[in-house]
Amino acid sequence: MTGTEQHFDIIIIGSGAGGGTLAYSLAPTGKKILILERGGYVRREKANWDSHAVNVEAKYQTKEQWSDKNGRPLHPHTNYYVGGNTKFYGAALFRLRREDFGEIRHFGGISPAWPISYDDLEPYYLQAERLYHVHGRRGEDPTEPPASGPYPHPPISHEPRIQQLSEDFARQGLRPFHTPLGLQIDEANPVASKCIRCDTCDGYPCLVDAKSDAQVICVDPALRFPNVSLMTDSYVERLETTGSGREVSRVIVRQNGRVVALSADVVVVSCGAINSAALLLRSANEKHPRGLANSSDVVGRHYMGHVNSVMLALSKCPNPTLYQKTLAVNDFYFGSKDWEYPMGHFSFVAKLDGVALSAGAPVIAPGWTLDLMAKHSMSFWLTSEDLPDPNNRVTLDREGNIVLSYTPNNQEAHHRLIAKLKQLLNQQTACNVHGHECHHGLFARNLFIGDQIPLAGVAHQNGTIRFGNDPKTSALDIHCKAHDLDNLYVVDGSFFPSSAAVNPALTIMANALRVGDHLKRRLGANLASGVKSRPASFAGVSDAV
């Protein structure tokens, strides 16, 4: 082993929605903080906004290979960069509903209660919305939980075709609302607006840094403090513990062909639910034979990623919308008059062009080409809750590679949600040109298994290192500290006991702020004043790429 061992107050492994936000929260404390990121910065280049590079070549996705429960190769749609997957997310930032924190009975089973309430997290939701520049309007969403303040920015406006659809949904008795979106956009002053309202948001890195991702919003500002540093291209191989097994003693990092041992008073794992579980499992030792924090045998179990579909609604009239993610519907989130169980949520993904559609080889209706479908389609995103199953899990094979085992559940709810959307679209207002014959149908892309996103689509991963009050049934306490270790925390989507049916990113961010406050109390931190210049490099640690 080479490299001088360095000691820090806090080491944060991962720089995405959890780790990046936590680093931002702790940066003013003056504590010596190191962020470890297995990737580098996303290179700013024309390919950032090139559909073929992003959607066909998968230029920015990891090239590593996992396997499914049957040993078949799995190429995960995930990204390893500063900012994590937020560099490529769609920036839809929803709060979980108040009811999601309690036990909910689904057609497919029980969604368990959380060990904290919505009220415990609410102040941090508000902080996260302000930090990540969320645009929205309180009172529109029929299921939204109470909030202690308004959104920091007004909702992003609908373009004409989406506005028409919103009005159609309202005429049918629904309460469509503006999707809460984390973009740095100023529609009242477009000359000064960072966001230019383009069609390259979902799945693309933002070339003008206008998307509220963890690198732009949190990591870069944190690095302006002299006490915060970043090691890129740094893969954490394992965590080692003291002889008692009660503390993480060393973080073993492989960086550019060399191995470095680091240590810290507090170690925070924020690699994403799948990779965080994998890290704890491959850190097994004599005191922790099943992996770190795993005396309960729940680490890696209860993997959830939602039941998600992307559906294309085709019309004879073109859809000229450039940015269509502004509309969402939650009227079926907890059920409907004709079905008492929760179904979920639908909104939009970014407008798909013919190149993007070719990557999924969509089912083509007679007389339609891919480019024609793209010009005449609206692309819906549907989400239903999947339920925690201990057999849906992350494990390691003999070589230490990730195995992701997953059997879908709560499928009936999702099928009913799709049926609701089909029914609504068939009842749209007659268009001036084609009357009621304008709507051609709702189609799935063959990229999906049936209608649904396959196992490789892990954007909403959560649940593998659940928190709770009972060390026998959970790995983390309510502060996301491991029950079994005194200085190990997990701050990403791993801690979720249930997945709810909205995007998890804002909850991960809010929880990181909550854990940040806990760590400030634990470490007796006094907040430093002001933002200082970026730190200089020191032995074994590089600030940034």
C-alpha cells in the first residue's frame, strides 16, 4: 500500500443528492471534510446535448457490468461523476406525501411506516427546495402535504399544447398541477436566465449549468471553504474497522492505480442505494462477517426502484412543445372512486426525438416513422410504488461484482394507472382539424419490458440499508447512523423503508440536511463565517479535476 495516511473530521463517500448536499451543509463548520468521488467532473462538450451520444452511445453511463439473479449480464443506466446521478436527472423535486410516512395498505401488500414523521422532515424539505431552486405553486396538487413556506420560485409555465392538456384534465374533474422543478430559470427576465428552456434536460448533463444538480448547487460551493477537499477518480474498495468492530478505522481508496488509506472521526457512505450496500457487504470482516452494519441481515435487502413506465401518446396534430415536463397529475395517488388502493402518479419526461426513440426501438404504428412519432408525441412518465421485499436485494458474486435481484410487485396498481391515462386521453377536447380522431393511441417503447422500465433503469434506487428504531430489523438509527458502529452513517436513498410513488431526490436532499444538523451537534461544530477561497492541494488529495 502506498500513500500517506491522512485523517479528517469527516469523510463523505459520494457527491450526489445525499453526499453533495451533506458536504454543503457541513462546509461552514470549519471541520476538515473530504469528499470521495469514484468519477471525475462531466466534461463540458457539445456531446452534452447530443441525442445520439447520450441516448444511443450511452456516452456518460458507466461501462461496468452487473448481473441479475439468474446470472445474466446487466448494464446499469447509472453515472459516476461529481454530482452523481443528479447531473443527468430530470430535476423533478417532489416531497413525499404526509401519508407516505405512515403505513399504507396497497392492493399488493403493505407499505410500512417510517420511524420519523413528515413533520420531522418538513423544515428540511423547505430548506432543500430553496437550496435547489425549486419552482412550483402550493395548493395545486390535491395530495400535497402542508408546507411551512411557499416555493422559492414561481412555477415554470406550460407551453400551449401542455396548457391545453392541463385544461382538458381539469374539465374531466382532475386537479393537474405544475411539476416542482429544480432549474435556475427566470421566465420574467429571460436575458438574465441561466436556463434557456431547451429539450436536453432529462438524461443529459446541462451544458450551461442551469440544472440544479448536486455538483453545481452544493459541491462547488462547498469547495470554496478551505476546510473542504475533493478526491476524484477515487474508488472506495472497502472500509476497515477497529479491533472491537465498533468504529470504521480506515477507508481504503484506489486512485489512479495507487491505494491510499484514509481515516476520519465520522465516515459517511453516500454511493447510492445499490453501491452503498455493495460497499458495506464487501467490507465484511471477523467482527462483521455479513458485512458492515449488517447484524440484522437487512443490508442489501428491500431494494426498491418504483414501478415506472414511459408511454408515448400519439396525435395526428404535431406537438411543438420544447420543454414539456411542467405538468403532473396526482389524483390517483391514493386511489379513485372505482378502486380503493393507491395507483400512483404521472407526469412527463423530456420530449423525445427520433434518435432517442431509435435507442428504444418503439412499437411503430402503421404509417409512422420514428421522426414523425417524435414530432407528434407526448412522453408520459408513470410511477407506482413498489413494496419492500427482503428477496429484492443487492448481493455480491464470488468476484465481488454486484448482483441485483428483483421481482416486480404491486403490478395491478400500475396497470390501472396506465388504464386511467388511456381513458383520459381518449376523452380529450376535439381538435379543430381532426375532431375526436386526433388522438392515435398510447404506445410503449421496446426499451421497456412490456410497458415498464427494466431492471437496469436504477434512477429511483432506494431501500437497501433501511433506518428504524429496532436494530434487529433495520441497519440505521433515525439519524442514519449504523446501529452496529459508532461513526458510520449512510446518507442517500438507502435509508428509505418504503419508496412512495414520487421521485426520491428531494427526500434524499432534505434528509442529508437533517443528518447534517445532527452531525453538527455531535461534533460540536461552530459555524465558520463567510465563504473562503478554494483549498490548496495537499499530499494524497486532489481538489478537483
